[in-house]
Amino acid sequence: MKLTPAEEALLERAATLTRDIVTPNAARWERERTIDHEGLAAAIDIGLTRLQVTAAFGGFDMSFACKARLADVLGAGDFGFTMSVLNTQNAAAKLSRDAPAAVAARYVPDLIAGKRVGCTALSEPGAGSDFAAITTRATRCDGGWRIDGAKAWISNAERADVVILYAQTEPGSGGRGIACFVIDGRREGFVREPAFALGGQNTIGTGGFRLEGYLASDEEMLHPPGQAFKAALGSINGARTYIAAMCCGMVGEALRVCADFGERRSTFGKPLADHQGWRWRLAEAASELAASRLMVEHAAALIDRREDAQLAAAQAKLIATRMADRQLPVLAQAMGAEGLREHHPFARHLMGARVAGFVDGSTEMLLERICAVMRK
């Protein structure tokens, strides 16, 4: 899909942000386990939180193809930063489209301005890839819904206070009884858990929270039972596609660093790049990267055309994550001990690839989804 001039300009600004701010600071952010204000402010300043927000709320209303390309560009710098920014953008975009005007007006301006942080809450301590098994309960009460339950493994949960949350209204009904709400983290009944201490990619702010007698009004239900499950699956197809794009960005940056090093580093009297065995590693990585990017483009095009993208999205994520798992260690090895230095992206991106293998459907879940579609 051909991007508009405005979309191309946004991607150019994002590439500058990645080069000048994200890449130089990502290692420090990981050490400090947070993204500093400068990085987030720069993302907001160039409009990344407005990407798919409707024009009525000051958004750019851009294509999903642009979003996938943006994920590739930002992913080159840091997986966690990209996930954090996109999750806030996702919340703003969804509210601008699906919430009643008064509810959207309450949250969207603050989300795109960076005054509030957004997230989407599907996973629970006992329900990850099996979304239909969630037990967070929404019970009818006077004037709305009482919500109780716990969410876990949520990106941005460490600081998000505008939450797109899915809850079960009819226990035992599976996906049929699930509804979607917007939750205000500043309201009584929202209890934030401490952020998870991970072995890497702490900039995502992964954690969880509990809802204890939280009251949501009728207008804060974004999708009723019977519609929310389908809406969630649609959003997961998008997430799988941009996660695949982020994997491409990480491998692309590792390849760039490695190729530059190969021209500067000499062994046995000639540059590394003149050694056939060494440069073949890069050729193979570049070829697999090109194939993965084509799969991402295909899935993104289906999403923009509002066609069924579940197979294409699952396949794109499966292939791109496996490509990153395979090629990042190869490229790191091609750097020798130099690749261990913190300012290079290899260790950070290796952990990003591992995270990518779990979020929005594990690799095993994707294989089952692909099998199910093939058998129809």
C-alpha cells in the first residue's frame, strides 16, 4: 500500500527520533527501568500518539500500513519504547472511534498530550493466550457495572491510568459473555500492583492491577457481550502484525550495525566484509528480513482493506519472531566480543525478540490458529 505524503513525513520524523533519542538512550532506560520524560515528550511532539486517532479529536487518522512501518522504524531503537508508545496510541485511537463522545472527550486529549498513559488489559494471572477463559467479572448494578478481578502481564501497567479492559459478564459463556470497558485508574476500586521485575525490556512497564468493586457506567462499556470478543480478536490481528514489524526493525538495525562494523574491522589483513563466510551470514539475514517485511506488508494491507487478516497476521508474527530469534544471535556472533558492548543493540534486541514470542499470542498459539484457519 502506498503511503500518503503526510504518512511518509511522519515516518521520517520517527526515524530521526529513533536515531537521535531512542537508540542513544535505550541502554540507560533499561538500567533505570523506565523511559525518561525526554523520550516520551519527543514521541508526543512529533505526533506518534495521534497516529490513528480520528480527526475529530485532533488525530491523524492514518492507515494501519503506516502504523506497521512506524513499528519497524521505532523497533530498531527499542522494543519496549515502541510497545509503550503504541499502547497509549491504541487506547486513544479506540476511544476516539468506539466510545460515546463525552467519554472520549474525557480521555483522548490527555492521552495524545501525554498527560495520561493507556493500555489494553486482556491477560490475567490464569488466562493468557486463552482469552475466552478470563474470569474478571462485570456484574450489573444500579447505573452500570461492578467489576472485580485481576489483570497481569499488561504492557504499560506500571503507569497506565486509562485502561481498555475486557471482563466476563456471564461466567461459563466463554467469549459470548465478554464485554469491553474503559477503566479510569484514578478512580476508587483500581489497585495497581508493583511492576514485574523482568530480565530485560523493563521499559514496557509490564505489570498488573486489581479491580475491587470498581464501578463503570453504562456509557463506559465500549462493546457489549456478543461484540467485544470479536473486537478483541480484530485488535489482536493488528497487534500481531505490528509486533512482527518490530522484529523486522530490530533485525534491520542489528544488520546495519554489523555491516558497518564489517567494513571497519580488519582480520588477517583485510576487512571482515571481505571474508566470504562472514558476509554470507549477513546475506542470509538480509534475505529473511526482506521476506518477513513482505509478510508484514501483506497483513497490514488486509487490515486496511478490512478483510480477514487472522491467518496473515499469525503467519507474519510467527515468521518474523522466528527470524529474529534465529538471526539476532548470528549477527551478534558476527560482531565477536564487540557485540557484547552495551551501546550496541544486540542484547537488548535479543530480549525484545523473546518478549515478542509471547505477547499477543505465543508462538504455539499462532501455530494452532494457523492450523484452525487451514482446516476451514
